[in-house]
Amino acid sequence: MENKAIDPVTLEVIWNRFMSVANEQQDTLIRTAFSTIVRESQDLACGLFDTKGRMIAQSLSGTPGHINAMATSMKHFLAAFPPDKLSAGDVLITNDPWQTAGQINDITITTPIFRDGKLVALFANTCHSADIGGRILSAEAREVFEEGLRIPIMKLFERGEPNQILMQIVRANVRQPDEVIGDFYAQTACNETGGRALLEMMDEFDLDSIDPVAEEIIRRSEAAVRAEIRKLPSGEWKNETWSDGFEEPIVVRCTVKVAGDEIFIDFTGSSPQSTRGINVVLNYTHAYASFAIKAAICPDVPHNEGSFRPVHVSAPPGSILNALDPAPVASRQVIGHFIPSAIFAALSGAMPGRLMAPGADPIWLSVWRGQNPSFTLTLFQVGGTGARPTKDGLNAVGFPSGVAGVPAEVIESLSPLVMKRRALRPDSGGAGKWRGGLGQLTEFTRRGAGRWSVSSIADRTAYPAPGLLGGQPGATGEVMLGDGTRLNAKALKDLSSGEIVHVNLPGGGGYGEAFKRDVEKVRWDVIEGYITSAEAEKKYGVAVRFSGRADDLVRLPEDWIIDQTKTNEFRSRR
């Protein structure tokens, strides 16, 4: 089929098989991974590439920062190891932040696939490693050298034989060698599974090469994205958003320019790079910026090389979104995750009524360590998303990262850590005609005596998620001890036996004016515990009261009624 025209039906069938192959790749990774980060939180990306290193298909889930940065990394892999220097059984690896996903802990593993001695494809995946040495994962480093072991592009396996020297170096430098090396093997098996499935598919369809199919898929995707961009009004829109930063607040300024069938996103005016590990490398900036455009204007277009081409991203060298080597970058997500919201807020002028309000944005990451017994556990948590033009925000759902939470049962079976509480956080969603999503209330302690600590990497503890078009901001987050002492949300804290740590996540911004929210929706927000009666009156101008007895253990929905007189009075004042 290599030189024949591909009819649309066959193309659609092959495209769906590519997706199936990538999903099979991901399933293998999740089922064989050693770490909870990959197995439970799914902080990963899997993808299929043609022989030119162009991404054709990705697996069903995965974070944009991994997927899109992994796509960029392929040019670095092929530059270091062109096809004539690769053989069947070779596996490549790197975690260089400037060549892949922007932090030392993210490991990208690439496998070339051969058919009859000829390179026909590459499979790659990127996963967050449980540990990579250096400081415990945090934002406190002042150089990338402090953050862990940096692996240049090299062979993890050569003709099927493991690189024992590299394995020994990794084992000697990480705190959890079995998990880290175990994930290396899981990532390798993941690519092998994808390659095996692809070769079976090529035999089934009598394909000598997938490059012509890839070319057509990429061409169509690019054309579809350009067509959607042309529907937007030409012009330039600006926005700025603020992060807590580390030593001082950080501003992310973006300018979005629509010109014909192309979009230019520039971050000139953003803060200079930080002395601490919250810096973002340009390929990570490009990853989330291109994701934001695709999510905003063409979510149904296949995600591949073609959908990137019409989107151009720039940031001044040495700025917070284009940090230069050897800047510390371990916690780049706390700034990088603000990028989609900043772009959405700017584009709202060009796409009224189509984009969501800003949300809690950065995932909250915490690393818990202790002795007696020795343990290290990395947890991801998420707050609420921003409200949408016709719907409320989502509660405790990760955006833009898409990572999953770890069940309490898993946490407590793998470590002495105890999750005493996990609940939605009332009144945390920003008020609006459409309410912002709620954050979480979580509470941790540990079983037994012994030293333990938490290194948190969090944001929006000072700057809440703003609302959109009259919507109100969500609640800020907080990390604090049981006695109410607030902790630095980006620092390591040593804890004593019996100490309790509260990790309370922020909510998303509201959309539209809160006094225009349907009163029945406000009533149900109170019934569900999403907002309190006091919040209903103060923010929404709706008086909701309980008509039953104060000591009733069961409160039925019909017992909550709207005081129409007071509600009319409250709302008439506005």
C-alpha cells in the first residue's frame, strides 16, 4: 500500500487502529508500573511516531505537559541517534529538562521498531519517576544540579541487553531504586507492546511503511486546525495572571494574536526566571500553550504533529517561561499549569461564551517521607476547575494536568501515612451564574512514632482563581498544621509524631454574575453541602433555610426552603 492512494474509509480504520495500539501501549505501562505515580495517578504519556519523529497518535489519557513535550523530544532523540545508529532491541532514555518534559523527575523512554531490518516507527512514553536523587522533590533548589541525576540521551538497552552501568548509577543515586528501575522496565515493556501490536497491524493491512498514512493524517489534522482558526476574528488579545511564586509573586503575561489561519502566543512581559525551582523550559511552555489552543478551538481534531503546526509560541530567553540551563526546574508545573487559563482569559474576547473561567490550575504535589519504617510517597491532589459558560465547574478534577488521585486505601497500604479526611471543601468554588468547582479538604497523619516530613509544591494560596465575566474568585488553598499554623506551600517541613497536616485545595473561579444564578440551583448547592446558607445569602442573594428541627439527623431536600421575601429583598439591592 506504500505507493497507493489511501481511500478515506481505509484511512479511518487505520487511524483507529493506531489509537488502539497507543492505548494498548498505555495499558501495559499502567499494569506493570511499580510506582503509584504511574499506576494510580497516571502521570504519564504514550505515543506513536513515524520514522521522521512526527507524533501520529497518543494514548487515551496522559498529561499535556508530557504528551506535547514528548513530541518535541523526538527530534533530540533522532539527532543523537539517527536511524543508521539504531538496531532492533535498542531503547533510548533521557530526562534532560530542556530536551523533554521540563523537570529531572520526568523520564522519557523511546524504542525504535524494525520490520525486516527497516525502521518503521518509534514508540515513546514519559513518566514521572518516584525519585531521581538530589533534593527531595521541591521548589527549593537554586540550580538544576541540585535536583537530581541528569541522564543525557543514551541507550538504556542495546540490542536487547540492559545498560548495566547506567542501572548501577541510577540505583546508587535514588532513594527508591526498586521503584525507579522497575518503572524503567515497565516503560520499556510498554513500548515493546505497542511495537508488537503495530507490526501485527502492518501485516494485516499489508503496509510496508506507516509514513504515507502518517503524512495524510498529519495533513488532514493541520488543515482542520487551520480551518477552525480562520473562523476566529483576526486581532490581538492580552491577559495576565498571577502566581504565588516562591520568594515573590510571579506574573504570567500573554498576548494571543490571530492572523489568518495561524495563532501566535507570546509571553513577553512575564516575570524573569526565578532563583528557585519553579522555572519553566520553553518546550513545556509550548506543550501547554498548544494544548490550550487545541482544547479551545478544535478539541475533536486528532492530536498529532499536524495540530501543532499552526500554533507558534515564544517567550523571552531567561524569563520564567523560557528558563535557561542550569536554572532549577523541578516544580515547573506550578507556573506552567497557569498557561491554559491565561490563554483562555485572553481568547475570551475572541470567543465569547465558549471558554471556561480559570481554575485551581496547578496540581498540588506533596512528597511524604519518614522513618520506622522508612517510606517515601508522592501524592498528587487537585482543586476545582473554573465554571463553564453553561455549566458549573468540576469538583476536585485536575485541569490542565489530568492526573488522578490516589485512593486512601493505597496510601495507607504502602506507607504509615494515614488519610484522616478527604471531603469537598464547602464555599471554595467561586460564586457566579455558574459556580466554580470545589476544592478538597484533606487531613494527614502517620501511624507509629518516628521522624517524618512533607515537602509540598502548591500554589494559589495567595492569588485565587479569578472569575470570568463578572464571576467571583474561588477560595485560596492552604497547607497548615492541626494547630492552625500555616506552612510554606513550597517548602520542606519536618514533622513530629502525632502531628496532623491539613492540605486544603483551592476552588475554581465563577462565570457570570452570581445574582443571576437560578435560585433553585442555589438551594441545591446548599442541600448538597457545596455552599453554606451564609454563602447563599452573601454571594448569591438567596435565603435558604432549614424548616425541620435543628437536631434532625436526616435532613431531606424538601426540608430546605427558599425564603422568597428575603431573597427578593437581597436581590433587589443589586
